[in-house]
Amino acid sequence: MSNLINGEQWGEDDDGAAADPGDQVGWVRIEVAAERLGCGVSLVRRLVAERRIPFYKPTKYLLFDRDELDQWVRRHRTDPIA
């Protein structure tokens, strides 16, 4: 599974093939969210602590909605200098 920085979609493996259907769940834990965002778990934890990233904590585990993470990345786009 590759990260969003490379512009790849959820549910695609590195070769572009569809991922395992069981991997298509809308909720992911922090390790998967960090991998998809192309950063470390510690950065994601800091973003959660600062409430800068959307997350859920219904139990002892942090959960992230894949669609919300995609939207969060798109909202934080920086325009290039002309």
C-alpha cells in the first residue's frame, strides 16, 4: 500500500492492482493512517493531540475514516509560487 503523497488511491497496491477486498474498510488504525499520509505514527499522534486531524476514539484505539483523511489532505494543499 502506498501513501497519498504519491497520488495513489486507497485500495490500490504499488502496482495499481486492486487490494485485498478486506482492506477496503472505511476505518483504519493509526499505523495505516500514518503509512498512507507518508509520515510517522508520532506525527499523527501529535496532530491528534493538537486536534488538527479528524479522528475517532470509540475504544482505546484511535480510528481514522479514509474519506476524511483524503479530504483533510486536499484541504491542506499549498499553491506553488508563480
